Amino acid sequence: MKKLIQFVKESYAELRKVIWPSRDDVISSVKIVIISTVMVAAILGLVDVLLLFGIRLVF
């Protein structure tokens, strides 16, 4: 039980050392992730359509 309490205390001490990002940093990072995800999805969708069209031409 002592080890568990010590672990919790050390974890809390380490979390106090963390420099948390600001709200603006988080929002800009989320925007980048969403835009990147949409772009990759569009590219993969285009590749899928082109491959499907190519397969239908062959068969």
C-alpha cells in the first residue's frame, strides 16, 4: 500500500512539472489535424475511385 501511495505522490509531482499547452495552441493543433485528415481522406477516396474505374475497364 505504501508503494501505491508513493506512486500517486510522485505522479502528482511529475504532473506539476508539465508545461500544458494554451487553449490557442490546442485549437490550432486540432485544426491542423482535422484539415490533414480531410485531405488524406479525399486523396484516398480519389485513388479508390480511379482504381475502381481501372479495374472495371480491365474486366
